[in-house]
Amino acid sequence: MAEEIRLMKGNEAIGEAAVRAGCRAYFGYPITPQNELTAYMAKHMLAKGRIFIQAESEIAAINMVYGASSTGARAMTSSSSPGVSLKQEGISYLCGADLPAVIVNVARAGPGLGGISPGQGDYFQATRGGGHGDYYTIVLAPKGVQEAADLTYEAFSISEKWRVPVLVLADGLIGQMMEGVVFPEPIDPATLPRKDWAVGHVTEMHRPYNHVTSLNLEPDGLEAANRIRFERYGHIKEELVRYEEIDVDDADIVFVAYGTSARVCHGALEMARAAGMKVGLFRPITLWPFPSARLAGLAERGKRFLCVEMSMGQMVEDVRLAVNGKVPVYFYGRCGGNIPSQEEVFAEVKRLMAL
Amino acid sequence: MELAYKHPKSLKSIQTKYCPGCGHGVIHRIIAEVIDEMGLQNKAIITNPVGCSVWADLYFDFDSVQPAHGRTPAASTGIKRMLPDHLVICYQGDGDLAAIGTAEIIHAANRGEKFTTIFVNNAIYGMTGGQMAPTTLVGQHATTAPEGRDPILAGMGYPIRVCELLATLEGTKYLARGAVNNAVNTRKTKNYIRKAFEAQMRGEGFTMVEILSQCPTNWQMTSLESVEWLEKNMIAFYQLGEIKNTLSAPATAQAH
Ligand SMILES: Cc1ncc(C[n+]2csc(CCOP(=O)(O)OP(=O)(O)O)c2C)c(N)n1
Ligand code: SF4
Ligand SMILES: [Mg+2]
């Protein structure tokens, strides 16, 4: 049966998608602009007899996720930038112990307490691990409410498959805006298989005792564990890279933007095309793994890139690494919670076309 | 002939990394004995803390999870909420529980989380080499209190009585303080642990057994001196016994 289209806020759609993905436990702490998500989970998780806890801090919330995930249950937390900073220790431990988890960052502008308007200044934190030690998390960046729901739903299975936490990096605009959304089929958590690496149910699982830990004081042992994890990262890079391209084929200048700034670039692209300019859009959906190979291929074809971000320039570094000096990479950014208008981005592309 | 005193099944018979005279080993043993007596080896999960007992998973023969320093009550919350019919043991040191993890223990206790905390109070940071803990006694020496803990002039604060602190919270049902400095206290402590575990399995609420424990290495004493020092100084400040017992079911545990 075809599902109805529902008009929903991004934050609530993320919550509904998580419930449908079979999330058994949600732990959160209030912070704007993601509060509707925590409230949605309180209402719907408790109504379904699942676990919802308003934790005493983001640190506690991520460590509750660590405990719940240790039992093999689908577990999730969400926050916004300052709160996600507090979760970094826990994310490092999750990665060190090879535990799955879904973490949503409805990002705002920083640094520090910053502001509560949308921002993309958490790109470095999200794509470079964020906490201490050698690790990455998978980072998915939705551009709207439908994609926020789809990626959140899928984040649980991706995370379980690779035993790597998945970070859904949205921003305050995507969290707060309303769009039509159709949800995937609900999964009953009771039907999900038990994990052979998890704690609990020893007798039923007929297994030896399990120890969930990131501790390894033997340098050779720790190095070996890290190398195994990085082999897995290699497979993730081969299998998981996702992006969207619009009008890239004949374009002279290609915008590179994700999330909200990609929406703005799409508007600027239409203005440019109407004015007869050959402009395209490349939108990474996985920020880690980053679609470097595809960008390198486009650089080989002589395209110039204009990276547009709601920050002082973070993803632009990955674009430059990908094209490796072959073509110019320009940057246009607004920050502090400002969202660039399509007019100002169009003006920038006109300026570059004239160079 | 039946063996009357044997090695508990839930504890591996290997040598530990603990120093001679350390209380952790004795505490491990009585926990394992209670688990065996309750037949819960396959249902037990311990969260071993950052501290000297971080390797508890090497010694206990059942499932374990190792969380970040001080976050053990939050991780135990996640585990117990997912596996309410399992025995979840949140093992913590005094630095772990009463310093870096103060928020986590207070809120887990206040929510009435149905796991049992085993709080090993040795009045010192053992693993990092003898720094002052929140439970270090006034005047007691530590590498970071070289002239002894001075609450006033040096502003080092006073030792925290954790059971008494948590007793005001309605979520706490059973808070007891024992010691492992001699056989009598060890037996009493084992009895507290059994009561707490039984209450946990009945789903009563938050339970904790604080255990005064020797750290001869960082107290810079012999084993014998350390048990005497504990008796004279720690027990004088940290009153032994059931600090709070509002368990609804009649206590079934007997002193063994
Ligand atoms: C975030 C963090 N801070 C500091 C440390 C270093 N550290 C390891 S163990 C420990 C103290 C443990 O003392 P306690 O909890 O009393 O346990 P004990 O060793 O005395 O049993 C500290 C500070 C750490 N591992 N992680
Ligand atoms: S340092 Fe102290 S607490 Fe740690 S093992 Fe040695 S005696 Fe035990
Ligand atoms: Mg200690």
C-alpha cells in the first residue's frame, strides 16, 4: 500500500524515521534547534514501550547509547553543535569498541555557544573523527526533510553493517522547515537478529563471554585493531560514496555544496542557466566517505569548482585535496547563522565566469 | 567428599595484575561468589571502570562492557534498560564515581536505575599513581596533596560521603557501606552485595554497595599497615552498615 505524504518538520521526520527503523532506545538532552526531535522521541518511543531518557547531559546520553548498543540494540542520540562537541569522547569510545550507533547533529553556528541559526561549521569535526584517536564515522548530509528521513532510516542498517557510528549532519534549517515526506516501512525491533558480538543472552546465543572494550595496552595489539578497522574503512569508501549531480556534464563551473547550501546553489544554478551560463551542481551526500574520486574525474575534464558553505570554508579543503591542483577551486561562504541567498551566489558565479 | 571452599566459577583462576594487599581482588571474589550462589553467571554483565579495575574483564568470567572514565552509570543505564532481566553491575572507583562521574551517578540513582553499583572507595586514585581523590581523608597524603589534604588553606575540599549524599534521592532503595580489611567485614560486605543483587533482580530500584578498600601501594604502606590504617582512619569517618534500606521485600540474605 502506498504511504501517504505527510507535511512535517525535519526534526520530527528524523524522529519518525528512527522509530520506523526499529530504534529501541533514544537518549537526548535539550538544545535548539533540535528540540522537536527529542520531544517527538519522548512521545513516540514511550508510547511504543521503547526506551526514552532525557539524560543529564549530552555526555551521559552518548554513554547510554554506548551501553544500549553494547547489547546489540538499535540506539540513537541527537543534539546540536555544542552538544555534539560533548559527545565526542563517547563517539571515540564507540569507534574504538566497534559499536554501531546513530547520532544526529542538527547543526547551528559556532564556535562556542555561537548562535541558534543554521551553520555548517561542524564539517571538520564530523569528517575527521571529532574525538581523540585514529577513526572516522560515516557522515550523511541530507538536503531536505524527505532525505533526512530516508538517511536516518538507513543510518541504522549502515551502522550495523559496518559497526561504525553514523552521523546524520543536518542543520537548523533542515530541522525546522516543513516539507512533504513519505516514510519507509516500519521495522519491528523484535524481528531484528541478535548480534554475536553483543553482551547479554549468553545462554540463548551459545557463545563465549563477550567483552566490549576499546582498551588495548599492547601497542602491537592496538595497531592491529586499528589496521583492521581501517581495512573496513577502505571497503566503506568503495561501497558507500553517494552524491547528486545536476547539470554537471556541460558545466564550466560546478558548485560543490551539501545540505542547505546545496539548496541555495540549486536556485543560483537555475538563475545562471536562465542567463545562459553553464553552471552545474555537485552535492556530496556522504561527507565521509567523501566523493573524491568523482570530483577528481570532473577536474580531469577541466571543470572549475565553486564551493559554497555556511562556514568560513571547511569542505573546500576536501575538494582541493580531491582535485589536487588540476583546476581552480573557489570558495564562497557565509557564517554566523547566515544563509547565503541564491542572488549573492549567482553574483559570485557571474564574477568568476568573467575571470 | 564435597569441596567446601572452592574457586568461584564466575572468576577465572588466573593471577591478577593487582598489587599484593589490594582490596579489588577480594571484592572481585565476593562478587563472583554471590553471582555463583544466585546462579546468574550467564545473566551477569559488568561495566568495568577506568581505574585499576579496568581489566576486570580479564578476571570475571561473564560478559563485560568498558565505558569512558566516570560514565559507567550512564552505560549501565543503557545496558540495563535493554536487558532488564540481566544482572548489571556498575563497578566504580572513587575518582570514577565521585569526581569525573558525579553527574552520571547522581542522575542514575535519582532515576532509580535498576542496576547495582559497587563503589570501591580506596580514598585515592590508584591507577594514575596516588593523586588525591574526592574521598581522600583530611590530612591524608597524595601526590597532589603533598602536605596532606588541606580543605581550608589549600582549598582542597572535604571528603565526600557518597552513600549519605545519595540517600536523599528517592530513586535509591539500598545503600550500604562495607569494608574488606578483615574477614568479618568482608563477610558482611558480601551479604550487602547479595541483598543489593537480589533487590536488583526483583527490580526494586537503585542499589549501591560502597566498599572501603586498601591501596597499600599508593598509601605507601605494607599490606598489614594498610588494613590497620583503614580500620583506624577510614572506618572512623565512613560509617559502616546499611546507610539506607527501603527495600520493600523482606531481606532474604543471611550472613554467610
Ligand atoms: C577522561 C579521562 N581522564 C583521566 C584519565 C586518567 N585516569 C585513569 S584511572 C584514573 C583514576 C582512577 O581512580 P579511581 O576511580 O579511584 O580508581 P582506582 O584506580 O583507585 O581503583 C584517572 C584519572 C582517563 N583515563 N580518562
Ligand atoms: S595501585 Fe592500589 S588500587 Fe591499584 S592495584 Fe595497586 S593497591 Fe590496588
Ligand atoms: Mg580509587
